[in-house]
Amino acid sequence: MSTYTEDKRKVTTHRLWEMKQKGEKISVLTAYDYMMAKVIDEAGIDAIIVGDSASNTMIGNQTTLPITLDQMIYHARSVVNATRRALVIVDMPFGTCSGNPLKSLDAAIRIMKESGADALKIEGGKEIQEDVKKIIDAGIPVMSHLGLMPQSINKYGTYAVRGKDEKEAEKLMADCLLMEELGAFGIVLEKIPARLATEISGRLTIPTIGIGAGSGANGQVLVIHDMMGMNKEFSPKFLRRYADLYTIMTEATQHYIQDVKDVQFPSKEESY
Ligand code: KIV
């Protein structure tokens, strides 16, 4: 099986909306480089998020905060170069969309122009509504990211489940409705109670994409390194590993080392 869909048309934000109306779940993964993006695009993924989780997975930082706009553009360009079908959504990194709409628009335009991406993802609610409005008004599709917002880790001090108490759940619902009203084409809901994600998804006409938000969201996203089992250190409850690439790659490397040491590689057939 090479693909899960016969529909090779480029996925648009409108297609995601249609999928929600039809009750078809939306599949999303992150990617940060050309080869990984090519594999998942050809496999039929609906959307690729070039997440600022690249800060952790590609650079080895402890948080998403240090990754720069230039680094995000570099990763986004690599993914765009590989992608034919999936919608490519790029994270605005920490500090580029935080209460100065003109500055935010400049950063947004840089990502769109220099990477060729289809859309942006922005963490935050009411506090950055003017920034989001400015960017959408400029013709740039925006996906909102609410619930657990890793860029705010220093404010919250924990990656625990959000929206558990009534006050936080109410603010989350209000932020979701506001983002829809501003024109966001979708919302990532990270690490919130399943019941709340289902309720939000029912109230909105735009699709929700959950990560640690249960099956009631309109789609699901996972970080590709976690989902492929390349990362052994991260095992949250919501993660399902679909492969064990860490073991496969370790064994392949050890096999190669042994062959080199034993002069088993290269063979005559592999030589000129
Ligand atoms: O940065 C990221 O990878 C994300 C996804 C988990 C949605 O925000």
C-alpha cells in the first residue's frame, strides 16, 4: 500500500473545512526536512506542520523558545520543496507574534515569501488577536494553537494538561470562538480533556486538530520523531508509536560498523 488516498489534489484550507463537514478525520504530522516530508506526503498525509518542535527534535534544545525565524524558514523551505499534496503549515516561532501587529505581519510575510508555505500556525488567544487579525487581513491563512502552548512554558512552569478547571476551560472556549471569528481556518488543541475538545469541536465550524485531546477533535497531529519511535525519552500518555526507528537505525548502524571493521563493505560489486 503506497498511499491511503487516491485523491492527489493539493490539500487546501477549504478542503480541511470540507473534511470536517463530511465527518472525515484529518491526518496531520510534523516534519522539518526534505526526506521526511517527502515520505509522509507520498504516503498521503493531509497536512504537515513545520512545528517549532524543530527546536527540540532537530536542534536538541530543551524548549521551543530558542528557535529563530531564520531557522524556521530553513526547515519550512525544506518541507515545501518535498511536498506535492499536503497542506504545509509553519509555526511562527516564539517572540515573532506577541502584541505588535506590524512586526508580526513582517515575520509572517517573511515565512510565506521565503519558504513558500501554505499557511501559518500561531500560539495564543485573545492577547494576540490584533496580530492574528493583521496577518489574516493580509491574506495569510492562520491556524490557531490553544490549550497547552509550549511557547508559554516559562509562564506556566509545567507541560500538564490545560483546561481542567472551569475558568481555564471557559477562557479556552472563548479563545477558540474568537479565533474562528477572526478568520482562523483551524485550531490545534494541545493536551486538554477529551470532553472539552469534543465540546469545542462541536461549537466550531472550522476543524480542530488534537494532540493529547482525545478522539473528538476533527483531526490528529503527532510529532513525527515521537510517532516513528526515534525518540525514546518522551513517552506521554497521548503518544502512540507506530514504528521503532531508534532500534532499526541503531541496528543498521552497528551492522555497518561491523561490516567496515571486517572489510565486508564494500564488496567487489560495490567497487569501481
Ligand atoms: O511544534 C509542534 O510540533 C506543534 C505540533 C505538536 C502541533 O505545535
